Amino acid sequence: MKKDGAGIEVVGMKGDPTLYRRVVEQMHRHLDRVGLKPASGRAAFSDENGPKGGRAMRCALTVSLPYRPGIHVEQVDTDPRRAFDGAMEVLERELARYRERDRDEKRHPKKYFAAKQAEAVEPLTPTRRKRRAP
């Protein structure tokens, strides 16, 4: 298990420093886009078939955000890099949906705020017209 200083934890990776750097860089990049601190991420690699080989490398990515439910995605492929790339694509879509939903919620005022603003505005009173004398 390796953990960098900014909250990215990588588990189950054996002796591949280039893949480790790639995992940490991409996780940092996507966590920085979310804009919430402290956000943390975890990348877990496991070999489902052991030494038999085959389509058995699993990459599970988990992103923890403060005051929100975590995002978890998994991908299975023939080698760790391809499994990570596939899982990262799914995580990018999930985080894009999250950012879009967060942006849309910020654009609409909450009902109590809107009610308070409506009270602050004085109601318009209709002006009466004077009747003409015949």
C-alpha cells in the first residue's frame, strides 16, 4: 500500500512505478476539478485469477468527498493499465455528472431564500383613476 501526501492511496500494485505515477497524477487532476477539500481517492488493484492469467485484473477506484456520498467504480481487463484506463473513463463521467448536478443546484435559489426575497419587495398598489364628471 502506497499513499501520497495529498490523500491518494494505491493498493495492490507491484513494482510498476510508471503506472503508480499515472494513477496518482490522474486522480489528483480529477479531484482538483471537483473543487472540494479534503477530497481523497483510492485505487485498488487485484488479480482475480491469480497466476492463471486471462481477463482478470480488477481496478477499483473510490473517491471520497466531504459531506457527500463516495463514488466507486470498477473495471476488469487483461492488465492493470488497461483496467485503470477503463475505470478512469467511468470515473470521469461520474465526476462530470456530479459537477453538473452541483452547478445546477447552485443556480436555483432555495425556497426559503426566494420567499425572503419576495417579502423584501414591497407589493405594488394599483393607482386609482379619477372619474371624470359628466
